[in-house]
Amino acid sequence: MSTSNNILPPGVPSTHSLGPLPSLIDGLRTFTKDTATNSQSDDLGTSTVSAGPTSETLVPLFLRCTWPAGRKSRHKLIWIRPSVSDEAFGTTINDTFNVLQAGGAVHHTAAVWRQVNPFTDATAFGVTARDEVKRAVGLSDPPTRQQTIRMMGGTMNGIMQVMVEPLQDAVKCHLCGRRRPIDQDKLDTLRKSAFGVTVFCIVCAREHGMLELQRIHEQAEEERRQIVRL
């Protein structure tokens, strides 16, 4: 496969510990397409996310999304710093696939590993990969989104699948299912989310109180984030 789309950003070395970086990117691009529905996915090209600490080297990350439902999958190579904020990561995903404009909202973003999940791989490859992540940014159990992206860059072994739900479902109360009004503030919050949002209606807010709602909110957010770490 041609590497014409694999022009590296300034400061990114062409040689990876596993081999020539453009060739490794081509391998992930093939995996991204082959594991899509019907092995079909439109390539949206490449872009670079400038957010995040400049002390970090950009890493390649493939994002893939199928939305609206029933449409062909689309994917894009994103050059990103692992420590980019959740808000910048969410905005990148939403803008890349025009999720909100197409009547959707990101529900969660999940890791898809090409081979064995390196966070649980018992072979020398997995042990070495975890040690490298741990030295760079620490290693949690389960790993954080930052650690997952760094692992993907270090192993060239995974992509991110963006899961979308209808916008009307995204603004339902988490407890009773009532739909909240969709205003600009809510749209702005959804645009910045890579893991979905937890919504409560006024009735449930009054019934449960702020402390209980905060506990439920944190639990729901953590359950979403667990998905990306599988």
C-alpha cells in the first residue's frame, strides 16, 4: 500500500521501535478498514490536533465511526498528544465525523485492539509495552484514556471506535428517561465529549438532591470510561 498519506508531522521520527513508522501506519489503516462492517470504510485522510503539552511527541491514532446508522464506516488518521484534554479529544471526534450535524451524539469511544490487548498481554511484548507506558505516564488499573492512547502509539496495535447514539436519546434523563430541552449549552457540552454525558431532569434532581446526583453522575461517567479501556 502506498504511504503517500503518511507524511509525518514535524518532530515525529520516521523510525518506530517496531519498524518504519509509515509502514506501521499502513498496517493499522488496513486493519481499520478490514474490521469495519463489510470490510468497507471511507478514508477521510489525516489531521493534526495541536492541543496538549508540546513536550509530548505526537502519536498516530486511527478513529473510526459509523453514523448515521446504516451508513458506511468512515475513518481518519489523527496525530495527537496522549495528554490532550478530554474536551479537545471529544471536539476532535465530533468535528471529524460531524456527529452533531448528523443528528447524533457520542455515546462512548472504545479501544479496538488488533491482536491481544497489551494491557493484559502476558507475553514479553505486553510486559515491555506496559513498562514503557508506566515510565512515561504511570499505569493505572484500569488504564486511563491518556495511557491507552500512549499504548496505541507505542504498540501500533489498536484504534478507537466511536459509538454514536441519536441526539434525542443523549438528552434523556439518566434516571427516568424524560428528555431534556436541547439548548446551545447542551450542544456545546456534547461536542466536547468523547464518552457521552449524563443528563438529569428537574424532577429527578429535586427528588435525589445534589450529593446523590453527583454520586450517580460519577458512577455513570466511570462506567463509560471503562469501555475505552477494554
